Amino acid sequence: MVEIVKAEEGGEILDIELDVNLQRRNLELAEANRRLLESFGVRAIDFMGSVGSGKTCLIGRLVEALKGEYRIGVIGGDLTTTIDMELLEGLGVPVVQVNTGRECHLDANLVAKALEKLNLQQLDLVFIENVGNIICPADFPLGAHRRVAVVSVVESPYIIVKHPLTFQTVDVVALNKVDLAQAVGADVERLEADIRRVNPKLAIVRTSCKTGLGIQNLRETLKL
Ligand code: MG
Ligand code: ZN
């Protein structure tokens, strides 16, 4: 038998009131971001997922596929580096880097600051890459119209069941790196079944950023 201490039953969440206020404030700012975007007719899509799940790569593929039809800008969150945004800037779209320092997620306030640096009048679409982390970005809506979780099939077989809240706050899951599933013994069908159990409304798209598989499907799922 495993002994369990549940935080919500008197465990150690000491700053819960601060947390509630913080999240309420974040939500207000997220709504303001949404109104700002909509006042310029801009649609925003927010990508979250672990480091190495393929967020930057998928955004890059979408930019390549869409930049003839849409004017695209990208906002990227990262603790300290500019590696990913330099890569995407190479595709010829305006990018804004948000370095969060110690913070392991973007919040609506940081995104508001980033939006100030984009010329929204000249954009149709903004992709937001969250800090690489599948947990707390779920608690911080940014004002985007759609949220995508990127999960690579080479992550833990329990990646879905261990993070149910994340998969309840997103609209689409990209199951990425499916080209590697066989090599690492990943059970893609089981991951999909886990996703459906956690959130039956979620759209699931199998992708391989490397081969380009599923990019068209992802695009259609995002109604782009
Ligand atoms: Mg990245
Ligand atoms: Zn965080």
C-alpha cells in the first residue's frame, strides 16, 4: 500500500489564497488580451508541452504552411534562451521572445507586454509558444482562442494520466513524433484512449514534425 497525502485535504498548499487572487487577475488580463486581439481581427493559438515535445517545430511547420495566406507573428516563452525564436525568425515572421527567468510558464501579463511589441494591425494570426512544461501553463490562460497541447509519444506512457488538468484545459492535442513510436515501443492507441478518458471533447491529431505527417490535419483541426 502506498501512503498518500492529498494537498487539497490539508496538505501543504500554503499560499492558496494568493494563488486564487493571482489566477483571478491572470484571467482578467487574459480577457483583455483576447479583446485586444479581436479588436485587430487577430486570432491567437497557444501551444504548451514539455521541453522537447516539438512545439517550436510544429509552429515552424504551420508557419511554413500558412504564411502565404496569413500574416503571422510568434511569441515565445523560454526561461533564458532565444534559440527557438531565432529559428522561427528565420522563417521570415516577426517574433517576440519573452524570457521568464525562473518562471516556468507564461502568464497573461507577459503576453500583454509581448503583444505591445507586435504590430497587430499587420497580423492575422499569432502563435504563442509557452515555456516547456506540461503542468502550470494549464492554470494560466493567455487570451488565445485555442490551446494546443503537444505531447511526444516518446515521453512517459503515463504522460496523460499524470496530467489530467492540463488535458482538460486545452482544445487540441498533437501527438507528435509518431514516426518514433515503434522504435521506442510507444503505444499511440493507448495514449489516445487515455486522452479520451480524461477529456472526451479533445481533438487529437497524430503528427510527425520531422516527416510533416499530420500537419495538414492539424491545420484543419485549428480551422486555419
Ligand atoms: Mg521550443
Ligand atoms: Zn509555472
